[in-house]
Amino acid sequence: IEEFVQEGNYDSDYYISNQLLPAVERIMQELGYSIEDLKQGGKQTRLLGF
């Protein structure tokens, strides 16, 4: 597949929305996150913040 994808020659938004999010949606819902939560992002909690 490497020969078909050149650096910077892909649509990351398409890949995230159509490949990644559907694959992790059920797992993340069990952890209390929605797809919208994942799309919005946010600030990551530091390890010492727990």
C-alpha cells in the first residue's frame, strides 16, 4: 500500500471519519464518549491530574 500513498497525499479527515471512528465507536461509547466528543477533541489530562 505504501506505493499508493505518498507523504501528504491523503485526506486525513476522510480517513478519521470513515475508517477510524467507526472502528472505535462502540468501545468509546462504553467508556462514556460520543463520536462528537472524539471529533471535537479537547485538552488531554495529564497523568498527575488524576
